[in-house]
Amino acid sequence: MRELTMLDKGRGRGRVAVRHAREGVATVVDFQAATFGRAFVFGAIDTADRAERGDLLLRQRSNDGRVRAIVPKKYTHLQVERADGSVMLRWRIGFGTAEDCQILSEAEGDHPDVLAHRGGPATAAFTLDGRHDARIVHFSWKGGQRKELRYVTTGPFRGEVRLPGPGLIQVDALAPWTLRL
């Protein structure tokens, strides 16, 4: 995984214009909050004739380091919100492409991440520790087509995830997880 340059920063609630990847390639956001900062990041549309907050794209808890998510092309901005109980929120954001993501073979983490799967249809082993939820979603390389592969309401969990083919795999989990081909 290549670390992205984080050009935008702020405190508390904030809005950042998305710097989308070139046409035909998915945009990836890298987000980091300072120690004790917990945040939610939503997609947003902010144009001359339209302003609305969209879907929750990622969530970050204290001390997670960098977290990643796919940003659909329909969003012009990202809206950063402080999570309840967050003492203070200082944050940084960077943007990249699918090429910046770790290739999936054996991955682990304890925060949201995006992995690149270059192979055909496959079955991956997924584990989730702790009493948390997790969502695994497959996106096309362009970032447009989205297919939910697995939703775990409460861990711990050990099971399989069927990958439909090449694309980006977004793991949204705030507990230790592994994904292995």
C-alpha cells in the first residue's frame, strides 16, 4: 500500500473538495485523525444548484492511523463529522487511485481499508475479532459498480467471502480482521 500525500487538513467539522482520479479509475481517500479524534466521513454533493450530504464512506476511531475508502464519482466533496464522545478532532485527507492500494493475497488490519484483487472469481477466508460489525464490498476498478459481499452484524466471525472477480475490496471494520485468498 502506497501512502498518499495528505494535502487537506482541518479541525472539527469540515468539508473538502474531492480530487477525483482520472476517468475510468476509482478514487481512494486516505483519512487520518489525531489521537483521541473519532470521525465519520460522508460523501457530499455541493454544486451551484444542489447541496446534500450523501452516504457514510468511512468511520475512524482513536489511534487507527490511516483509514481508506472508495469515493464514488458522484460526490464533489467529503463532509467530515466529529463522532459522539470525541474530545477533539484534528484530521488530514489525501486522495489517490486504485493503483495505490495493497494487492490482496493476505491482508489484516483493525480499521477500514481498500485492497486490490487482480484475479478472477475466488473464495477468501475472512475473520473478525471482537464484538463489532464489518462490511466487505466489491467495487469495479472504475469505482462505479458496488456489490456488498458480506455484512457481519456482530463478531467474532470466521467464514468465507466469495469475490466475483477483479476489482477493489473495501473492508469496513473497527476491530482486528484478516482477509486471505
